[in-house]
Amino acid sequence: MMRDDIHWPPEWPRALDARFGIPVAGGYRACAEDFVVEECLDFAPEGQGEHLWLWVEKRNAATSDVARQLALQCEVGSRDIGYAGMKDRVAVTRQWFSVHLPGREAPEDLVEGLTERGFKVLNMTRHPRKLKRGVHRGNRFTLRLNGAVTQDESLEQRWQAIVAEGVPNYFGPQRFGSDGRNLFRARDLLARGWRKRDDREGMLLSAARSFLFNAQLAERLVAGQWRTVLNGDVMMLDGTQSMFAVEAQDSELQQRLISGDIHPTAVLWGQGGSRAMGDAEQLEQKALACWPGLCNGLERAAVKASRRALRVRPSEGLLQRDADGVTLEFTLPSGAFATAVLRELMSHPTLDFDTLPDARAAEQGMNGEPQ
């Protein structure tokens, strides 16, 4: 492969294939009701303040559709609307929105206007602060599977392994757009020199950083070290963004990793480079060496480097079979993708980044916020 010559779809490995073989084909999201997402906050609105908060259920609509309608009806600018994260279009989702209305009551026809457009207001209250991106703890998923995978005898074993060990924390296919279109646009834009007017929401920067992260994760998987503490690793405490560097391998640290208390990380590339050293840095550099244009372009765009966990563990996981299929329930932390879980359970073209059934569904991802 030539340097910066992107091959699509990428052949990023799964974690469970060596143990269970290539997963059986299956389907998901046959209709919006088969993909239910509910946002989880660690706090409740206080009931008073300058910001009106609305708990909204939407179906077959984008988060941005609700935000635009709120701005229109409340006669405010887009910056006065807050939400914690983008939720899927082809789904039933429930999430909070905030509207800055200092000294103003909500328009009398606000609920009616939202209802007419298919958005259901489940609760409405006040809070002193705007709802900011990424403040939610995570999302609760209820997913309906269909097809041959529902008859797979190894499905429960795969599920038990996922709940116990976690899955590779890949950015999902939605981040890259249909057939990787966002990534190719990002490569061309970074080669010319990134300008905000060409990428106002930072979607293309996000696609480039996500691709580089996935490449590093794939390198660790191939090496059999995505769930191993390496010399020079930067570890992240579970459920937080707190990190610490590893000077030398330690059996106690490895036990903490096995228990799910900590996770190894990889770099989301930008100015400042990687904090990793030693063996961990070598694996990162091996994965990034093919993409100097993306790396240099991100630095020129003044993106600040950060890090992301290589592993994510679904919590409160349930798998239930019935006569018509299989239902999964699980919670993922903010920024993690449900497709990363599904990809370890079954084969499907969209899960292997081949294509997307609807290019309009490529917002920022399945519960994914721009990183």
C-alpha cells in the first residue's frame, strides 16, 4: 500500500474470531423500533434556571432536526440549543435538549409544534446551565437482531465473552460516511490545508482522527496485545478520562486490566503527539507510518492530541431469545459505538465498513460524538 493510499473497506480484525470463528450473518435495524437508544445522565435538571430542558423522543429523525425545530419555534440561534450527543437517525431515541430562554417562558405552541413534526416531548423542566456535548454518562441500547445469527449456537458464548472482556473500541462505520466518503474528503482537505469554512462541524477532522485510531487498535489486535499492559502504555481509568503512564509491565496492572478497572489507550492524533513510550509507542508508530499526510494535516489544522481507550465493556448486558429473533440490551459509555458490539456477534456489510444502507444516517455515529 502506498503511503496515504486509503484502501476501503479497511480490514480491521475482530477480537473473537480466533476463539469462535467468523461470526454468522445476521440483520439489525429492520425498522426504527429495532434500534432504541436512551441517553443516560449522571444528574437531573434542577427545575429552575435560564435554560429550558426537554426530554425528547424522536423516530427516523436526526438530532440536528430536533435542534433546528427548537431554535425555530423558540426564535433563538443555533448556539442557544444544547444537546449531549448525536443519536441515530434510523432509530427510536430519547435524549435531552436545552434552550437558552433567560427571563422568557417557553412558547405556548412549543410542544404542539414538535409533536406535529413527529417529536414527542416526554418531560420539560429548567436548569441553570446549557447542556454541553459529551456530559452524558452513556447510552442504553435495546437492539433487535434477525436472520441466521439468531439460530447460532455460539451466540450466547460470544455474548458472555463480550460482557466479561469487552470489545475493541472501534469508531463505527457511520463516522466515515457511505463507502468511506468522509475519510476521502478529509484526506483531500488536509492535503490542501484544512479550513473551518470547508468543515464547519469538524466532521472531516473527526473522520481522519477516527481512522488513525482504528488503525492503531487493529495493530494491537494483530499483535494480540489490545488487552495487555505494555511498557510505555498510557492507561485510562474505567468510566473516566483520567490517565496515567506505565513505566514497566506489572502483574498488578494486568490484573486491574482484566478486571475492567483500567484500559490501554491509543492516540487521537493532533498537535502534541502521543504520550506513549517504549513498546506501546512502537506499535502506535507502526500503525501511523502509512498515513503521514493525515497526521501532518491534523497538526497543521491545530487539532490537539488526546487519547481514547482501546477497549469498551458493555454493562448491564442482557440477551433474550424468542420465537422471532434475539433482543440485546446493554449500556455503553459516552463516545462508544454499538456497532463495535454487534461486529463481534455477527457478520453484516455495514459492520465491516463496506457501505451504509442510507448515507443520510451518517451523522457522527451510533452514539458517537466528535472526538
